[in-house]
Amino acid sequence: MPAQVGAVKVVNISGSAIFNIGDVYAMAPQSSAKTFAGGGSFNTGDGIQIDLSQSTTTVYDQDVVDQSTIEDFEQ
């Protein structure tokens, strides 16, 4: 059965997103990312003061692949 869709306004779509209007059988977005950051890196707000002195972020990652993005479903 066809889908009936009214007005749609798209403001932003990220690089790993899916935007669909109407009927769909299967959607499978695939994305992976790894982030390393030191202490106090993701703080937000007004007037934040951080003193970490000689903070370091040491990363030792033995496994090369943490999350695979290989297609694992049948169509």
C-alpha cells in the first residue's frame, strides 16, 4: 500500500544517517567510530575552569577492529 506523506522539512542529516519517506523493506545504516580524549575534553557550559596539570591520554589498542561494518544480512 502506498504511503501518503504530508509536508516534510529536513534541517540536517548526518553522514551516516538514513532518511526515508514512504514504504521501505529494510534499512541498515553502517558506521563506526573510535574517540580518544583526555580528562576534561567534553565539558560544556559557561565559566568552566579545568586544571589537569600534566594530563596525558595513553591509548594501547591490541584489537585492530572493535566494531566491524561488514554487511551481515540477506536481502
